Amino acid sequence: MRIVTLAVAALTLTAWPGLTQAQNRAAEAPRAVPQGAAEIQLSFAPVVRGAAGSVVNVYGARVEKNRRMAVMDEFFRRFFGEQAPNMAPDRTQRSLGSGVIVDPSGLVVTNHHVIENMTEVKVALSDRREVEAEIILRDPRADLAVLKLKGKGSYRAIDIGDADALEVGDLVLAIGNPFGVGQTVTQGIVSGLARTNVGVTDYGYFIQTDAAINPGNSGGALVDMRGRLVGINSAIFSQSGGSVGIGFAIPANMVRAVVASAKAGSKTMQRPWLGASLQRVSPDIAEGLGLDPPTGALVVAVRERSPAEAAGLKRGDVILDVDGKAVDDPDAFGWRFALKGIDGEAPVGVNRGGTRHTLTVKLQGPPEIPARDPVSPRGRTPFTGGTFANISPAVADEMRLDVSEGVVVAEVEEGTAAERVGLQKGDVVLAINNERMVSTRELERTIRAGANVWQVTINRGGQVLTSVFGG
């Protein structure tokens, strides 16, 4: 531990509450490069010993029935009874990743994409024990999930650090299970912060590192030189599938928020609703608004009866910060705002006509108004097998929709007419036979009336498409 303290003294950014005076003094020391051969021979082993015991391997499995072979299997059984050969072998889909124990009770954080669609999850601890786990929270928007180990006893949990304290150039270690070879540690530096255009999650705000991250590392730990979790390794930029020195980790601040939601009993992370549409500030827009440099999130629309409207946010305002934390673009705002939770208020700094204002936004979840009122049409129509719902702020937030009009496709059953004609979950039905769809009841009434030909207009990811189907 003495070696760790000496090394940390040159690598830690700020003091932390709850630490000893000696630790805080070490935290306040400036960063420095190694001075001489003796310092170069220092080892990361003490840091690894402190953190590696909290990093686990995550194995997911899902048994899928071969639907086509199952029909053949039933056909043969009708003629040959129980002596018929099994014509429908099950297929097992598997996934492999890593995870981090974040609470002694057995809470494990991993990436959502590691356990997505999985029905069975096992966790292999650092001491080689295998424990079954239950998925208690799924949050695809942040690409995080929380598991609860079913074994009894206390588990070795890692300390969660503050990713906001990181600086470009800080040393970090990535711990995980790449390619299933076993727990592996790689070392690198923080090579970038607040990366928002990665395209991995809705809340892109990543730590970039050159510590080698490979398939199987997903969900593993990115730790600082005090062994604290500062990120969950999630993605790499690669044209070959292997590490090329550009990896991305979800900052620990989001991990802390997701874990808090799991402890509160939520199945997904609870996020506040602003009720405004935002746009990146381009150099041309910045010049027109008198902003230098071009930074912040431009408000292009404010929804009626929303927290944004109640706070006094107006079209043309540029959001500069949330609770004193600067935001460079809409993704950065979404990240900062999501971390505030849904209780209390948050100060939001804006530029309005060259003057700075601070507005107070109420933190509340998106309302479900109008009610979803789902309908599932039956009969010989192209819509049979689909479930349709009204679009409320809650539904739009849940399904990541950028529209407020129309009726959304909430689910599509496999092998049904809706699937065959190409309807997809998240499609927004705007019109049927040139009649606007304003609610699920309007859609249901139109479908019940029947037609020989159906002309359907949908919005799919911002693209408006019109198709014609036979009755």
C-alpha cells in the first residue's frame, strides 16, 4: 500500500470526503512525470490487487425454439407418437462479458448489451466461484444493467469514484475478461473526456482511453490509480474488431445513478423530463447569437405545460450549464440533466440575447398524458399482430421518439401480418388511407371499417414513408 500511496500522490486530482487527512493531502498533490529509474520501476500490482477482486465474468444464455422445426416435430409425433425423433432441437444463444461488484450485498453492474435478450445469467467471481444472478435493472439508453447475485454472504465491492475528477493524461487500468481468456489487466491513459458523438448510447458522454479493450471486456472496470471505479468499459473504435487504442467507458457518475435506481426498486433508471427540443450550436449559429466559442445547446422548441416552460425557458435560449457543470452540446446536457434524478430542482444557466440567466427547472419524470390506451387489431389486416399506443412524453422518452403526433407501434409479434408487411417497433403511424391517426381509438375505428387497399404513412427514425398493402 505504501507504493500505491507514493504513486497516487502524483496522480489524483481532488480531495474526497471520508478519507483520512493523509489521503486528502496526497489527493491535493500535483501530478508529475516519473523522476529517475526508481520511480519507473514502480508497479501497478497493488492497485490491481485492490480492484480485481470486484471484477467478475458475466455469462448470459437464452434458449430459442426452432419454430419451423417445431411444426415438423409436432407433425411426426402425430403419426409416430412419443417414439418420433426430436426434429426441433433448441438453439442456445450465449453472450460473454464482464461486470463489477458495486455493493457488498451482491449488486453487479455490467453493460446492457452483454445481457440483452438473455434469460439466464451466471457470474464467475475472481475466486472462480460461479453464482447465478437475477437481472434487476435494464437501461439500454445508458447501456447499463444491474444484476443481483443469488449467493449468500457479503461480496467484495469496489469504491465508485468521480469521473468528473479525471483529466486527460491520467493513468488508468482496464480490468475484464477479453475473448474469454480469463481476467486480464491493461494499462493506459485517459486520452479524451466527454466524447459525445460515439453513437453507442442515447447518453453519449464517454471517457476515451488507450488501455486495450477487446471483446469480452464490455462491462468491466476502468479504474484510477487508487483502485476506484471511474468507468464501465463499453465500446471500442476498430475496423478489425480488435483494440486499436481507442476505447470508450461510461463514466462512474452514471453508474452511481443507475445503482441508486436499482436500490430504490426501479426496473430502469428514472430520468427527469425537460420538455424542450435542443440543437447543437454550429459556428454559424454562434456567430448569429454572438456566442464565442460555439458551445452549449440551442433551444429550438418548448413543449406546453412542461418543466422547461414553467422554468421560463424560451426558443432561442442557449443552455450553457446544469448545476454549474458546463455543457457543450445537447448530448452533454442530456447527460448532466439525467444525473440529477427526479426529485427537487436544478439550476440551468442560459444565454439569452447575450445576457446570462439562471433558471430553476423542476426535476420530474415525463407524464403519461395521454394514456397509452394500447390496441391490438385482429382479423385479416396488415396491422394484425401489432400493438399500438398513444404517444405521451413518457412513451416518447421510453421509446426514444422525436415526434409527438401519431400512434406508435409498441410491439410486433413474430410471424404475424404486421411483421410480414414490415412494421417495426418504434414506427409512428401518421395516416391510414390519407386519414390522420391522432389516437389508438381512431386507428382501431379505421381498421375495423376495413378496406380493399391500405395506404399507410409512417415516421421511422425521422424518415416519412408511405406504403400500400392489399386488404
